[in-house]
Amino acid sequence: MMQDGDRYLRMPYRRSGRSGLLLPAISLGLWQNFGHDRPLETQRSIVRRAFDLGITHFDLANNYGPPYGSAEENFGRILKSDLAGHRDELVISSKAGYDMWPGPYGIWGSRKYLLASLDQSLRRMGLEYVDIFYSHRFDPQTPLEETMGALDTAVRQGKALYVGISSYSAQRTREAAAILARMGTRLLIHQPSYSMLNRWIEPELLDVLAQEGIGCIVFSPLAQGLLTDRYLNGIPADSRASQAGSFSREMLTDETLAKVRALNQLAQRRGQTLAQMALAWTLRDPRVTSTLVGASSVAQLEQNLGALDKLAFAPEELSELDRYATESSLNIWAASSRN
């Protein structure tokens, strides 16, 4: 690993809203590639290299895998074997909201589920606390006061330093922040999906986050791989779109693929890959604190971090990008933010 201190020379760090917490411009998400279906040695090499390159924030959730819980278990092993002396240099987050175990107490936003899930996450990772604990989605059946009260309790118990929400609408975000403020706990950060083909946060949510002093960390900035060079000539057999899961073949319309090819040409003119430009584009707005990338290899991680070499966009570039960077019905998390 690098000499201590060297890893912080290249990575820009941004303040999360009006908090004291700085996050790397690019964070590592463990949604994919860190379950028991992937070699632990590959995972170790990715996490070690990420930390060496200044990625101090590792984003998890209770059900990341597969199977559920395995990403946290594997990350816990890597923490113990490789990063044990660096806990205070790391921001580690987890979430609860989607299905995790059978029965009525293993899903959604009740106090029972959130606090039980957090305890399980801490055991899996071998931690006394997480830095950020999120409500993974809004629960229309549970009073928001109960869900936010559980987050407040996690902070008061010392099991989370900060709390966040994910995929909440602008209005629910404002309500959540007000409830937490009354309890004496600030809402640190919001984690929405956001990309050049999924711009739902722009009309209202970003303004609310700025007004409330809440940070923003965006997930799926590459539209689950669509904003890479993988789909320029159709659907590869080993791609996410070719398999069952969260990204379906129906999303890849001719119209969307035409946009992707046009955006790729603009990226080439900028001297970037399409993925690098897509990541840089999400960071063009100062209200965005960090953008989350996944990685299946060290090489992929390093290529994505190349986005940092060219973050600036000229006004005319942004105008041209806006012709192709348009809504493409890719927001599979929209139901949570419509409540």
C-alpha cells in the first residue's frame, strides 16, 4: 500500500452540505461485485487500490451480495486483514429499507427493522459503528417520524455518526430533515440515482438539498453500465442487460442507444472515455458531494478514476451534452421518490 498521506494528493474532497464531513469526489459502492459469488482476493485488491487512490468512503447496504449480507461480511474480512489500522481514515456506510429477512420485520422503515438491521450490519462488518446509516427508501406505510426516530436513536446509541436517506422525493426530504432537526440530529446526506440519462433530481431535489444544507451522493452514475463503451454495438452476452436482475433489455431502446453513441463521440472529443465523462458530468454541480462507482477489477476502478483528470466542462459542451443527456426511463427506483 502507499505511504500514508500520499493517497490524499490526487483525490478532491467535497463537503457534505453544511456539515463538517468531507467525502471523496468518487466513492466506492459495493452493491455489485462483492458478494460470495466473486473471489475474495479480487475484492481485496479492489478495496486496497481504492484506498490507495484516495477513496476513503465505502458504501454498503444490508442486502448487498449475493447472497444478502455477504458484501458486508466480505468487507468486514477485508477491514480486518488489510485496513485494520485505518478505521479513522474511512467513512463506512450501510442502509436498510429493502427486503432482508422473511416476515413483516425484515423490510421497509419500521423502528424494529431499521435498528435490528443496523445491529446485524455491525456484526457482519466487525464494527462498533458505521459513519453513515441510511433509510434506503421511503416507506409509505410507516410514519416518517418513526423512521427518522430510528435514525436518531442509532446516532444516540453511538452506532452511527451521521444519518442519511436514499431515493426520497424533494418533499419527503424536506419533511425528514425537519423531523430530525426537532430531535437534534441533522440529516447529513441524500443518496439518489442520477446520470446523464436519469436526471430526476434536477427540477426540485437539488434545490431542497442546498436549502437544507444536505449533501448529495449519487448512485448509478453510469446508468448500470449503459454509459460505458459496452453497449455501443449492441448487448454483450456477459453484460448486466443480458441477465436477469435490475437492468432489463427493455431499457435499451434504439433511441437510448443512439443517445449513448452520440455521447460517446462527445467524450472522445474531450479525450475521455464515455464512463469518465459521465462521472465527471455528475460532479459538475457543486451540490453533488460525491459520485458512487462500482468495480469488478482494479483496472476498471483505475479507469473510472481517470474522470478526475478532466472534471471541467465549457458552457458550450454542456449545451451540446444536453441534446443527448435526456430522460430515458431508466429510473427503476422512481416509485420510492413518488410517494
